[in-house]
Amino acid sequence: MMTPGWVTADWLALREPADAAARTAELVDLLAERLSTRPSVVVDLGSGSGANMRWLAPRISGAQVWWLIDQDRRLLELAEQTALTAADGAPVTVETRCADLTRLTTDDFTDASLVSASALLDLLTADEVRTLVDTVAAAGTPALFALSVTGRVECEPSDPGTAAITAAFNGHQQRPIRGRGRLLGPSAPAVTTDAFRRHGWTVVAEPSPWRLDATHADLQMRWLTEWCAAAAEHDHHLVPTIEAAMTRWRTAWEAGTLRIVVHHVDLLAIPPGR
């Protein structure tokens, strides 16, 4: 069973503007051409407080019903408070369901026009991703997976320890979880793409990097702190390297000159004939 980990309402709220700026509108244009049913029924996985819906729903025309699935009831209650309309002013209805994402079946996607998720795939194992892909493919529903990390990070000012810290963080993201297996972390986009292509699906990928400057100061420091803490947890020998890098980056942050790029990718999976 998946566990919420450090995904909290305040973290989701902090990252939502950066997520919105990073997402790729090109995939939405491709997707809109393939939404054949009206109203559109969107099954959103790992919905949290509803950020994915808040970004995507106003960019799709026609009436929509969003089924938000997450295992955190508190976050879903926040999502239920969202009021939206479609791109053409049509109504958007929100339904929620508290469930374990690793136990979904084809029946959960039977009436869906689209399966969507954001910042989810890297939190799954290879078996969980393949099972999810098999289930979505059996339903024949297009899928849009946004903001999967790729494992690349750039910081300005640069620091000699950046590569080692990045490698340790990626290792932490790919740590084994008892009862589930090893998380995919930055391998998730490749594993997901391969799984869909084995079903004969087309997968279109577009980069969706966070670009964080002084206008994202709170997110910069929160992300840096968590990033470095995870790296140190994975490799405690790196602590002196991490402390030196954080001193450099904190100085730049205080001066408003820190720049961070966290690379992500968005994936649109399209069934054969669509």
C-alpha cells in the first residue's frame, strides 16, 4: 500500500504555482483532439488537493466530471472545495474517492475519457507502474502524466558538490520500500513509456522543468532543504559536502540571486487508432 510520506497540504500549495508554470500546453492540445466523449470523465490519480484538475480542467472545453482518487482523505476534502469551469464555460463536477492507487482495476476506468496524474510515477515501483499501465491500456483510455522527475538538477551559483548531491538524492528516490519493492524515482518516465509502447501505444514526451528564481524564494529553500536532507539520509558521508553547498546556496538565496532548475517530463500516452 502506498503511504503519503511527506506530501502535505502546505507543500502542495507551495509548489502549485511552479508546477503550473512548468506544465506543457502542447500535450493538452494533442489531448483535446482525442477526447471523444461528452461530458469528459477524467480519473485523476494521486490527486492530493486537486492541483492537476485546477490546471487542466480550464484548458479543456465541454462539460467535465473529475474523479479524484487519493489515499489521503484530508487532501481530498480540500480538493472538493474547488470551483471550476471548462475552457468554454461548461460546468466541471468534482467527485472524490479515497483509495489505494495500487489496487485499481479496469472497472475504475470503464467510463473514463482520460486518466491523469501529476508528480506520481516516481513514487511507484516498476511493478506498480506496469500494473497501472496494463490496467489503463485494457480500458483504452488516453493518459496524461505530468511532472515526473528526470534526475537532473541545476543550481546557480554552481557548486562542486552538486553532482554528488544529485546522485545521492536520486538514490534516495529509488530506495526499497518494504512490501512494495524499489521506487522508480527518475527511472519512472522511461519505464512508463516502455510499458505503454509494449501495448502498441504512442507516448509523446515534453520537458516540464521547474525554473525557480527569487520569486519562488519560499519554495527554493523548502525544496533545497528537503533535497539535501534526502541526499544526506542516503549517503551520510556527503554531509560535509552538503553543508558547504548549502552555505553557498543560502548566501545566494538571501541575496536573491539563487537559481534552481529541477527537470521534469510530461507524458501523453495515446491508444492505437486515436
